[in-house]
Amino acid sequence: MQTPTPSGKRRGRPPKVPRHHPDTREALIHCGVEVLTEQGFVSTGIDGVLKRVGVPKGSFYHYFDSKEAFGHAVLACYADYFARRLDRCLLDAGLSPLERLRHFTQNAQEGMARHDYRRGCLVGNLGQEVTLLPAGFDERLEAILQDWQRRVADCLRLAQTQGELAGDADCDALAAFFWIGWEGAVQRARLVRGPAPLVLFRQEFFARLPR
């Protein structure tokens, strides 16, 4: 028989989030972001998320009708977070436009290193399994990528006005190329568990920009 601790909690059991506590939904989504950036949607089980958060299954279905609804909520949370992260880098007035983009790639690399390259980009992960996802995920993923692409294109256009980039450069095409290449580098970095693909892409992308 376990001896209660002074706080009244039993040793060895994770703290429970109250069933309908306002933080429960956020805790589930936050855990979902962590898990899906490591293992994707298809292989993620709801029971595993509930165990990590420490809430009963009834709490999950109070907030989400299904795993699919949960996936969309997690994706929306990640998209909002990543857009803010991009803005912090790409709107940094203390750096030139191209240095802002370079800083983003360096910052992202450091983030992957903190997790030993186990976690990648949630959007990229879901894109890898898009043929197995419920209908609607493909359109949402593409919309998120288009949003990120627009932010990078705006940064590149600013680089044009400041003389860092050739005036006749196609900024929309370069931004599309950036995300196609960067997402591939992130996936490869996870595969090799190291930074080499990220470093190579960053080096070649900036070296080949039209000046």
C-alpha cells in the first residue's frame, strides 16, 4: 500500500489535470505538438498522449470529437507558433534582410540540436504521410506552407530594396525554393541525426542567390 505524501498525492502517479480545467485542452495540444513533431500523425496513439499529460480519456473527448479534430487543433497551434517564430527572425530590424533569413535557419538548427534531431517540422512530418491522412489535411498543410513562403518572399523583396539581392530576382520563386529545400534538409537531418544537411542547404542557398 502506498503512503500518501504530505501534499496528499500518491507517489509514482503523474499529476492529473482536472477533467474540464481550462488548461487541459492546451496541455493536450502542447503534448500533441511534441509527439507529432517526433513521430507524425499516423503512428501517434491517443492513449499515449493521455498518459503523458495525465488525463482520463473522457477529458480528451470533451475537447475533441476525434483524433482527426485533435490533429487539426495541433496543426493550427503549430502554425501559429511557427508564424510568430518566423516573424521574430524575418522582421528583426537589427539585421539585414538576408541575415534575418540566415538567422532563422541557424535558430532552427539549434532547436533541432536541443532535441538531438529527433524532432522535425510538424508540417513536414505530416506532409510525408499525407496520403494516409484524413481528407482536408493536404489543403491545410499547403496553406500553411504558402503562408511561410509569403513571409520569406517579403523578406527577399526587402533585400532587393536594400541592394542585397538582384533587382530582377524572382522572390516568389526563391521563397518557394527555400521551403522546398529547407523542409528536405530538416527531414534529412532527422535521418542522419546531425546538422550536415541543414548546413549544406544554408551554405548553397545563400551562395547561389542572384546578387
